[in-house]
Amino acid sequence: MYIVIAGAGRLGLVLAKKLKEDKHQVCIIDRNELLCNKLAGELKGIIVICGDATYPDILKEAKIEKADVCVSSASSDEDNIIVCHLAKELFGVKRTVARVNDPKHIPLYKYMKVDNPVDSTSIIARVVEEEASFSDVMSLLSIKKGRLSIVRVDIPEDSSVANKPLKDISLPKNSVLVSVLRGPDIIIPYGSTVILPGDEVIAATLIDAEKELIRTLIGKI
Amino acid sequence: MQSLKRQKNKLLTGMRYIVIIGCGKTGKNLAHEFSREENVVVVDKSLKSLDSLGDDFNGKKIWSDALDINTLDKAEVKDADAVYVLTGNDNLNLVVGKVVKIKYGTKKVIISVNDVMKKKIFKEEGLTIVNRTYLIVEVLKKCISS
């Protein structure tokens, strides 16, 4: 794929290098001339363009009309929105992704039809919250912008589901147990599988059902 | 409630409701001009800029970030006869102008944009765009034409 990244900040650079490793064609745009000169020497096989990506002629220079994806990772939300808007409306780029700096600005990204606004601040806040709370529950993965999540739950001694076969446990709608980790064993659960205290359970759940699922499994929250 | 009151007020007094976003030199002067005969609300994220309107300004002032949709709701953009977006940031003006048009369907959205290329592109999308440099050039040209 050909991917154009606007903004060579920390996020833009890490992303560019990663995409390059995955054998994608990458072009990165930044308005800081000193930085661009430095990057042009350092980044092998990545096209570096110096200029303001909110200007159509700079996007054209990056051959954005050929891009499969346009990513805007600047620290200013209005710039990210304009870059994605121009990429889509003017150059027909199919997929636009942008970093959201202030979660309050998300509705504007939606009105301006940015395909994937990624709310970096909220994502980091959630990770930090999870790390800090030492809970028995851990979010392993979230898919489809967080609508589906895969969670790991440690089953406590006093859990209401402990020592019961799965068929007697009523899980909330839109959630399913994927596997049970017991010591070195990985068990794919069936109706007859009995959940024991100390088991680690991996479950997939729609985000609306997540709290209820956790409540069912550990009896709190 | 506020909205009803405003509409009633509009009918009684014939005053239009005008929202100005960005209280720089242009926004400030425009706000003063309008506030003599219309209902005016000025939005800016700098308290200092809003204070520069002075004590004799009889419009409403909102100290907030225009990129936050709550600010636009608080300014009751939905009732506005016209919205001016006049900050010094072209991209912000374009985004706010477009969103006002899309979300509230305001008929008259006037924004200031200094880049000619961007002006051309967004003009086709239904915004009224004023370009400072272009205006000055036109005036300068006229100075020797008569």
C-alpha cells in the first residue's frame, strides 16, 4: 500500500518506520525544514516532503491521489481535519485516519467525515487507568474502534460462577467465553467445562455488555 | 426557553442574531459595529481578547474553544442569522465554518481565509470566504483608477 503521513512528530515517525518495515510505501510530510533535512538522511526508503500538508499543492507533491490511506498525526486538530478533508474531497483518497488531540473535538472530525478519528488521549487515559487500578480484569484487545473487546478476567475464590459448569452460567447477551487458562493448560470451553477459582478466563464481548460480563464473572464492579 | 425568547425578541425588535467567532482586530470591530443595531455574541478562547471589547460593548461574550461543539451550542448558533468565523487560523476557520453549515444549516456563514487556493476549494462548498490580501489589492488598484 501507499500511505501518506502528515506530521513527523513522535507518532508520525514511529508509524512511518513501522509501516516501512511492513513493506508499505510511505511518504511523510512535515513543515519543519530542519527536521525534514535530518529525516531525509536518516529514513531510508521513505519519501520526506517539507511543507504544510494543509496546502493542496504539498499534498499533490506527495502524490496523495495515489495513496490508499492518508494519516494525519499533527498536534493541531484543525490541521488534521483539513488534511483529511482535502485528501478525501479533492484527491479521492478512500481511507483517512487522524489523531485526535482533544477528545472534545471528536464531533468535528465526524462532521468533516474523517473515516477513523483515533482519540489518542482517551486511549492512553484508559491504559493508564487499567495499569493503575490493579484490577482482576484486563482489556487485551479492542476491535472495531472499541466496540468489541477481548478481556482477561481472573476468577476469584468467592466468584458466583466458580465450580459451576458453563451451561449453568448465564452470561449476558453479546458475550462469549473464548478460553480458560488453568496453570499450563489452555481449555476451549464447552457447556460441560467447569470454571474453577484461580482460572484466567478470556472472553469476547461487545462493549455494552462488558461491565455486566465482568460483574457476572467476578461479582463486583 | 432562550431560543423561544430570542425568536420572540427578533419578531418584536427586528434585530438579527449574529455570532462572531474570533475576537481579533476584525472580529472586535465588526462586533462593535453590529452591536449597535443587532444582537451579537462574540466567542474567543482568549479572555484578554474578549476583554478588549471594552465595557461599553453590549453584546454577549463567550470565553471558550470554538472547536468544541458545546461552545457552538452555548452560542446558540442554531438560531443565528449569520455566523462569522474570523480567527487568524485559516484551518480553524474552515473547519468551524463547514461544521456550522453542516450541523446547523446556517444560511450565512462568512469566514476569513488568507490562502487563495483554499479559498477556491471551499468556496465551492457553500461558504462565503473573505480574503484580506485580495481585498486590499482591489482597493489599492481602485486608488488610481478614477
